Amino acid sequence: MAAKSKVQGVVTSDRMDQTVVVAVERQVRHGVYGKIQRRTSKFMAHNEGNAARAGDVVEIVESRPMSRRKRWIVTRVVQRALETAGAGGAEAAETGDVPGTER
């Protein structure tokens, strides 16, 4: 039996129930010119209990097919995302310091 693949990536979308989209980046060498290039693959992964949020770095592992495109499971959240800028925008609106409204 082959070992199951384990990769790390960044959650790009968490809008589905118990499912996240994880972007996994890898580096490959160009076949002719030898330059290192970044390649990104997106995987849909099962997110039990909706633990992972957008921006989190997670570890995913291969599993049995759960749906047509979902064949990975989130095993752990490696690093939580920083707070979004939406909270800062709300504070700016309260103080009246809204960008684009110079007086």
C-alpha cells in the first residue's frame, strides 16, 4: 500500500460547509531554460467542524473520494491567518477618518 501524500497550503476559500479550497505552491525548474518557476495547485479538502478559515496555513492529506472533486482532508491548522482589514475599516468609519473623503 502506498503512503498517503501530505502537503501544506493556504486556504483560499471557506465559503462552503465543511469544505475549503487549499492552494498548494511548489517550485519546478523550467525544462529548457532552467529557471525556477512557481506552480500553484488548488485542492478541495474536507474541513471537519469548519476549523480552518480563509488565509490559514493548513496541512492536508489524501483520502478516499468524498465527492466529485473532494479527495483531501484537513488534518491540522499550522498557522492562523492574521485578522482581516475589515475590522480596521470599521474603526476608521467610527472616527470619521474614511479614505477618499478629504475635506
